[in-house]
Amino acid sequence: MATPNLAPLLMIPVLGWLVWRRVRRQFGRQPFRPKAQMMRLVLLGLVAAGMVCLAFAQTMFAAAIGIGMGGGASIGVINLKLTRFEWAADGDFYYPHPYVGAALSLLLVGRLLYRAAILEGMSSFISQPPPSVGQSPLTMGLFALLVGYYVAYLAGLMLVRSRHLSNTQ
């Protein structure tokens, strides 16, 4: 008798918890954490550079990555304009527009759930077999959208805070 693969079932609560943490971070007052934000910016910058290299290496991803990065950066700049800042004695804080980041995160999660459903057994309803994992330009474009958004938004946050600090000294 074949044993069922429990790995996907065990990953569902972990992924749910990660998504909940990400969406929760989009609401309310957030403290400026320059070191953590700079670390995220550097890591996401490396991911973005890797995606650009991938776009040159595999041309089927070039348009999706380009459109995703450009669109994400544009949304990041718009969200930065919607962000409120608070410079208080107990620290510096910002209030991100709650629905922009949450919508982008849920968009990616929805796409990943759709891909998982297609790859797991709903492909009998589709006339063509779906592309293998990691071969979907739409998924890559949505990932590029998130990376572009967070790189632009984090860079903007660092710039706004540095301008504030230079004006107060």
C-alpha cells in the first residue's frame, strides 16, 4: 500500500503563518528598524539582480520580469506617497497604506495556490498540460512584481528617514 505524501499537508500551516505575518505587517504603526530594513533591501536587491540575470538567460521570462519589476516599483513609489510618517521622542514610525502590500501578497499567494491546484490534479480540466514548476512566466512576473515593490518601497523608506535625520541635525 502506498503511503500518502504528507509534506504538502505539513507545509500548509507554515505557509499560512508566513502569509498571516506578512499581511499583519501591513497594518498599523511600524517602527523604523534601519538595520533590518537595510538587510531586507540588500537581500531583495540581490534577488532582483538574479531575476534580471534570469531574464537574460531565459527569454521566456524577460517580459514577465521586466513588467513585474517596473509595475512593482511604480506601486512601491505610489505606496510611499500614501505612507504616513511619525517622528516621535520614543522613535521614528511609519504607517504603510494597509491595502497595497496586503493585496500584492494575496495576489502572489492566490497564484501559488492556483498553480498548486493545477499541478496536483485539476489539470484534467485543462486541454493543455500546465508548465512544470518554475516554468510559468505569470508566476515569475508576479514574484518580480513583489520584489520590485519591496525594493522601491524599502529604498524610499530609507531615503525619507535619512532626509528627516539630516533636517533635524
